Amino acid sequence: MGANDVGSVHGMPAQVGRYQIIERVGRGAMGTVYRARDAVMERDVAVKLLAADFEDDPEIQTRFLREAQAAARLAHPNIITIFDLGREAGHFYIVMELLRGSTLKAYVQQSAPIPLDRKLDLMIQLCTGLGAAHRESVYHRDIKPGNLFVRTDGTLKILDFGVARLASSNVTASGLLVGTPDYMSPEQALGHDVDGRSDIFAAGGVFYFLLTGRKPFPADDIMAVLHQVQKEEPAPLTDADAPAPLAQVIMKALAKDRRQRYQACDELVADLVEIRRMQLPDPPRVAAVAPSAAAAAVSSDDTVDMPAPGRTTDETIEFATQVGWRKKMSSRLQKMMSMMSAMSTLGPRFRGPSAGAGQNQAR
């Protein structure tokens, strides 16, 4: 591929490697995804092209390549398939299977109720795919509804291994805060080393969202969400949300202490399969809470380096923790707890009408 091969036509490259670009299907923080034609294999594929702004950034390049390498070592029907990885004329790209359907986030927010049996099927597929990754010592670290895809045939696919940790690699060692605040495990929020149980916590958060249409930790501010992840329990699941046995499974997956969670995905799958076997009646579904227009405008399923003002809590964040960072984080969380305690004692007089109006707009 020569330098002109990645030249754009109406802002879109004509060809990348041997892949003829057809149309753009997505854009994120690190790059753009195109539908393309592989003439050799006679099939349509998805080509993810690293944004030109990042082509000289070694950290972004490492993360981009890590996504391909982590997923490529996994062969499982519930994990996106990587076909090719290339760099020509200075341009990095990943070639993946082309998926048709929607993200789990969009799937849940559809108007038609989702039957309980279908929700259980999606939960089992997610845990089965995660279990396969964990057996290869690959920990995703960013499981969330936006990184899961429901194909039109009902198959769930795990996407975006860009921040995955390979146990044999020191690229993402302890001391790096990485993940999405809304679904980040408590140990991730402190920059601790993670294992498969962190993915299980995130899966529990996804299940909570799948059952209720609500995030398990509803704060809008990143620091407030991290405080909730560390110190607060999600609102209890009601009978309208899920049968009691399933609610118990979800809350076990969301245990703050990872020693109290499921220790492996196989254990979680076994309980979900048993619940499905019991043929529990389908509870009435609580209507999903649609995101505000402002939140939708800035929301991203791709990685960003540092949470900037205006970022939402459902975006992936990643930044190195400096010496003493954990103490600073602990101190900030403690101050936040004290402030919340003081606000609760002062009551409505402290907040005032203008503060309430601002909160409503933020929602």
C-alpha cells in the first residue's frame, strides 16, 4: 500500500491494504471503523484505522495493537474475530468480522420488552466468552454495555480489547487506573492489580443494567461514581426487576470484596443455567432510562487518556498512577463522604433552588 492508498475520497480512504473501503460505520477516540471488501476472501469485513493524530504516539499505538493481539489469541463464538493486523505507509489498522445488530446498550434501550429467558441467555453468553478469555489469561478490564454487541441472530460478541491485560505482559501492570467508571471494580478504581474477578464485577454491573435499564452506580460525576463503586451498594433489585435467586446472583457478582464474588466465570454460568432451568416466570420489565441528548453527544465506546471536563462516566479512562496517587484518591473519597454527610444533615436549605435546577439539567 503506497502513501496514496490511504488518501481520502470525500474524507474516507479508498483502500487500506488489500481492503477496499465501502463506507464508514463508526468513529471513536482512537480511530474510525469502516465496512470494507476483502476481494481475496470474497467477504465484507470491518477495518479499524488508527486516527492520524495518534500515529506518532507510542502509547496509543501499543494500546491499539494490544486490542488486536488480545482478541486474536482468543477463538470463541462470543468474542469478536480478528482477521488481520497491518501497518503500511505508517498507518495501523485492524481487520475484524463485520457485525450486524446493535450494542447491548442500544438493545436494552429499545422499546420492546426483553423476556427474562432472553436476558439470561445474553448473561450466559457473556460469561462464557469471558471465561474463555480468562482461561487464556486475558482480562478485558472494560466490560460495559457499549463494548458488547448483539448480532441480529442473537449472538452476543465481546468487543474492544484495547485495554485488556495479558497476564504475561507488564504493559498494563499494577498502578494503572483503567476501565469505565460506571462498571469499574473497586480494585480497579484504586489502581490495584486485577484478575478475572474484576471482569466478573463489571459483568454484574452489565446484568444489573440489562435487568433494570439503570446503571448500578447512578452518579454522573466521575469522582462520585468512583466513590459509589468503593463505598455504596446498588439500589436493591425488586421483584419487578428480577426473581430473588437471580437478584442474589447479581449482587454476589457485585460484591465489593473480590474474595466474596464468584471466583470464576464457570461458577457464575452454572448458577445462571440453573435459574434458567427453573423456568422462572418473566417479571414485568422496568422501562429503560434513555440517556439525555447531551450525554449521548459526548459518550464514547473508545478509550480516552484522561477524563476531561464534560466526559461522561460511561467512557473508558486510562492514566498512570503516580507515587502517592492511591493516598490522594483515598483522601478525595474521604472528603467526598464528609461533604455528602454534611449535605444530608443540612437538607434542602443547603442545596437551594438553583442547585436543584442544575441537577435536573445534568440528568
